[in-house]
Amino acid sequence: MKALFMITGRGMGGDAVMGLNIAQTLSNRGFKCEFALDHTALGILFKKRNIKWYKTLIPQAGGHAATKSSLFKAALKALKATWEGYKLIKEVKPDIVVGVIGGGAVIGCLSAKLARVPAVGISNTPTDAKICRILNPTIMLPESSLFGIKGKNLHSSYSPIDPKITMGNPQNALKKMPSSYKEDLPTILFSSGSSLFELMAKAAKKISETDIKANILVIGHPLKGEYEKYLKSPKIINLGYIDWIPDLYTLTDIAVLSDDGLMIHEAIACKLPIIALKGVKYGRYHNMASVFPGAVIESDLNNLEDALKRALKMKDEMRKKASSYGEKVIKAGDRIADIIMKTAMKKI
């Protein structure tokens, strides 16, 4: 069978990783998976894996940070995007379309309905949740307000990760560390995903100015070059955009992450204590501490120092809690693949 993934974003962040992770699970079950990204997507992750993709219009409204204006503009583009998607589906002839997050989910589901092809939406924003569940089976991720809710076309799952994320090698990571890295100190990782947002950069700077003795690692490509100014402290190790996250996780004692996204799930699978920094991405708040209680502490920037000190004292207990969720997170890809397969076979 063949699945066509329509994925929102630039083809380099969590949405792309999520689509690729689901596709890998389906490929292991005999599916042929093909991909479509927006015309403007750089597709860095796909290039790194030598994966070709189709180009089609996939408008974005801003996810949880969407405004009435951005939603209206996206809605206007959706008419053209749905027609482009319809033509692509007719060309590719998939057995099922998988729409991944935001515009990818909405356009994927609308285009598939027009083309009379089964579809599954992967949802974590208010807009895609409202639209996709009317059209076809939709899987709600933890960021969605409908996560855990039962109803027609509603399914819930943790975010799909690649189980290989847990197979990192600390020696590989150590080889890439500068001489300023101290193995006898705890390591605190700061990340907002593939892109470094300003608040996360500010957080690293703030902690570098405290009496916390630790290796302070920062990853991600700055959304704006000016954010580099926050990372000038000699106490900060700025690694930039990296593709060896599994190895890095093996050195990490505490992960300070944005309050959403795939990285929290990856860190949970790796049994890492997490501080979810609120408001990093356009003020979004997803209450991930309630999804993984005991393993995730939430904090704003002002209280981050106290939260980190508390987490360092409690890190063994937090690791145990993370471990208790890890198995379900690792199996999320299989759960999602089961739903997609049943939908493709018209059993849902």
C-alpha cells in the first residue's frame, strides 16, 4: 500500500520528524511512503536522508498562536491549496493520505476528501482539530485540547518518536564537546527544537549568571542572528543546529525545553528530567507537566533558577517517573500506524 504524507512547516523541525517517524513505522509494515511539503520548505531533514518530496501549497496560520487575521489569510489560501493537493493525490495515487499538523493536516484531509481517498489527520492545534475530525479519523497529540477525549473520529496518542533516540553513545558526544566541557559537572541542555527562540536563549544566559555549577549546552539554529548575543558567556556551550541528538541526550542530566513538541517526548523516552519553559514559542502554553506529572516541571523565565535547583536535587526521582512513561511514548508510532492501516483498509 502507498501513503502520501502532507507535512506542515519547513521540513526541518518537529513536524517533519514526526511525519518521518510515522512513515518509518509504516515502511516497516510494507507501506511505500511519499511526502509533500510546502513550495517554500527547505526540507533539510529530507535532504539529509536523501528523500525526495513533492511541492504543494500548505499554508500555515500560526498554530496555537494563530490570530483571526492569520486564520483568514490561511483560509483564503486553503482553497488553492486544496485544489493543488487534489491534483497531487490524483498524480501519486496513494491508498491513504496522512496530514501532519496544522496546514498539513487540514489540506491533507480536505484534498483527500475531494479526491475520495481515505485520510488520517495528525492534530495538535485548535484549527486542525476542528476541521479534520469532521472529515476523517484524527489523532490528537498531547498539545491538543482534545487529547484524551473520546468521540467519533477522535483518537489520542503521545507524539511518535524514533526508538533509536534512546540508543545514543556518550563517547560520540564527548568527542564533539569543546575543552570547556567538564565531565564531573551535571549537564543542562537548553533547546526549543531545531530553531532557537529568543526566550530559550535568554534562559541559558540567565542560568549562566547564577551560582549553578553545570555544563550549559544550547542547541538550535537561532531564528534571528541577534539572538547569538545571549550566548556569549564562556559558561555557555553553543552547539548550534546538530543531528546527533541521541548521543547528546546520554550526557544530559536536566533538559530545559519549550512547553510543546517532539523533544519533550524524546526526552521522556530517554528518561530525562525536564523543565518545560513556558511561553517560548509565541506565548504558547500546553501544560505538558500535566501530561507527564512528576517527570516534567514547568517554569517561567523568572523562576527558572529555583526550578533548576529543585530539579537537580530531585533528578533521580524525576528519572524514575520519566521511565514509567517511556514505554508508552516509544510505542506511540505503532499505535498511530495501526490507526492509519485500519483507515486505509476501511476498517475505521
